[in-house]
Amino acid sequence: MISIKTSETNKDKIATFATKLGLVRNDNIVARLAFSYSISKGRKLSLVKDLKDSKGKEYKEDTLLGERKNFYLAVICQFYEIHKSSPDIFKYLKMHIDDGLEQMDVFFESNPNLDAFDFIIQNIERGIESIEQT
């Protein structure tokens, strides 16, 4: 069983966003949202430059990914064009969770009047629009 830890600076962000969303007991959903938000930006992260410390919130693989584990891992494999047996898959997952939390923080700082549900709705709409365009 693998454990994934956010960076130390993102530990508080998980708690803040979990409170905003009413997910204090299910903060793994916040980590999933952060991962999805980061991947949706289409920016590939570097294992050399973008991998942060692992001193933050810890998640067991099954708790973080749940029943959709294969989906999350497939997204990483396709995005980075790596094989499912790559030892770097969970590093990429961790990097995108950290990146997504940081991007969410920027979003909320830039839009102080919006709450977490506005964030989700706005990004769902953007995702639907991009699917419609393709």
C-alpha cells in the first residue's frame, strides 16, 4: 500500500478547502479536486523541478483514489505517456495534487467573493465547454 503526502505548505490548504466545501471528514475529495484542477490546466510538471517535500497531509492510496484508482492512474499514464508500471506514477499524482491546491489558492485569492461551490461550477462549465468544442 502506497502513501501520498502533500507538501507541508499545502497541508493547511487541504483543511481550508475541506472546511469551505463541508468536507472536513472527507478531505480526500479536496485532494481529488486539486488533482483534477491541475491536470485540466494541461501543464506537464517536472519530477526534477516541481516535486515538493512530503511533510503535509498523508493519504493512503485507497483512501485518496477510492474505487476510481485505475481511472486516476490511467489519466497520469496518458498525460505523461508512461506505462502503468512506471515507478513515477505516484510522484506525478502527488505533484498534481500540490499544484492543484496552489492553483485553487490563487483562484480564491483572486476571487474572494466566490465560494468553493462557485469554483466547482465554473470549472465544470469550462470542462463541458471544452468537450463540446472537441
